[in-house]
Amino acid sequence: MKVAFFGSYLFLVPVLLKRFEFVDIYVERKSYASESLRQYYERKIASSEKAKLFIVPENGPIILPHQRYDLGFAASFGRIFKSNDIAKFKYLFNLHPGPISLARGRHPLPCAIKFNHQFVGITIHQITNEDIDAGPILFETKIAKQDQPYKIMDLMIQELALATFQIALKLVIDTFPNITLTPNGATDDTYYPPLSNSDLVKIMNS
């Protein structure tokens, strides 16, 4: 199968490389400017002959026009996939770092802290159109939100993301091309617009 990964959660890529012959990796230019992300790529992925890196510019198409994929996975990817990009996949999934039933949108963990949600978690859902976090769900994990500093909670979410991704990936491989998905059930009141920079700084330094 032809597989692509999008985003800065590069710690998920080695999981893909264990299961597929080759993976194209797409990282936003502004994300790749992070020294820690570049170092992770250079230490853990760059030497692999099973991966190719593409740097995504701020403007223009995400994917080269000739590319077509069986599977795509996005995790911590800041661009919204447009219809012409979505059409290049049999299945395109997004790993959303929060329960979609509680917090759709760009900053689910900061929103969970700011608005005192009872749960945090991970949702892996299909991207079927340009609506935000609205596609059918492949797998979701929820845990009780703990009274911990943001940095600790963020590490917990990343660990949960890795475990959830491994489970979801097995489901995908075992059932492809007839993957079982459940309705999203998203409602307008579960969508949170991106928080302001001042809110994010305050929450992330808490």
C-alpha cells in the first residue's frame, strides 16, 4: 500500500515504517523549523530507506498533483486538507488530541484545561471533507483529566496518542479496504475556535 504521514508527531512514523514498505512524510515548513523536531527526524527517520520527507510550504497545495495514496495519517498538522487533496486517498485519517465529543478544533488540550472538561483523550477519525473534525470515527480513547501542569498533560497525551495509533493502525490493516467506522455525531457546541496566543501562553506555562 502507498502511505503518507502529515504533521509534527513524528514519533508515530516509526510505527508506520514497521508495517509498510515505504512512507512519504509531509511536514509544514514552520514545524520543521523546530530544532527538536529536526533532530528527531535526523536521529530516528532520516537514515531509513523506507521514508521520504516533503516540506509543505505555507501556501499552495499540500500534495504534489501526481501523488495518490491508499492511506494517509495526519497528526499535529496545521493545514486543512482541501477537497482535491482528500480525493487522492482511499482513506485519510486525522489523529485529534482530544475527544471529538468534547473538543473539536485546533487546541483540544488547552481548551480542556481552560474550560475544565472532565476528560481528555485521542480520537482517530476519517477526513472526508473540509469540515473540521467531522468525519466518521475509527477509534477513540478517553481518560479523566488530571490536575497536572500543561507540560505533563501534553506528554501524557502524546503517550496516549502512540498507544491509540498502534491499535487503530492494526484495525486499518486488518480490515482494509472495508474499514469499519462509526458516525461522528459532532455538534456545533463541541467546536472551539483556536485560542489566542495570550491564552495559549498562559495555559502552557501553568
